[in-house]
Amino acid sequence: VSEGPAIALNVVGEWIYFSDGSYEGGIYKIRLDGTGKTKLNSVTSYNVYAEGDWIYYTGEYWGGKIYKMKTDGSSVTEIVDEECRGFIVYDGYVYYLKNL
């Protein structure tokens, strides 16, 4: 669908959301047919989770605080003010592993 690396792929509707996996990369979206590739931010994270109109991600390459943003890249909000290793979103709640 797209050239280059992609990790943490999530499909919501007609879009794929992903991190490019590089330390200086970002979070992107692309249509299922490979058109419309858009860089949403410059934060690269192994932890990217898209659900509905939101994308949840950690603010560091290997982990960090948890943020959410709209699927168009707007409305960035910090939602967990602790260093986290990984997380899931389920039924409106964010469950995470705290870094020790």
C-alpha cells in the first residue's frame, strides 16, 4: 500500500494509521487503496492505537506519556502523565504498563 517501513498498523474504516518506525519519523495515515498518505505528527512511537475518531500513542520511541489526537492530527491531549511502556484502549478506558 505504501513504500517505506510501517509498524503498529491500525485500520479504522477506510484508513490505515501507523508509525513509520524510525527514531525521527512520525505517525501517518493512508487510505486502504494507498492514496492520501498524510503525516499527522512528528512523534514516532511503537505504541499506536486508533479507535473511532482518536489515535492514542506514547510520546517517546520506546514508551512515555500517553497522548491522544484526532485522526486528522488535531486536538493533541496528554491523557496519562506517567512514563508508560505499553497500553490498550478498551471500552473507553486506557489500560497501561507503568515504567518502573
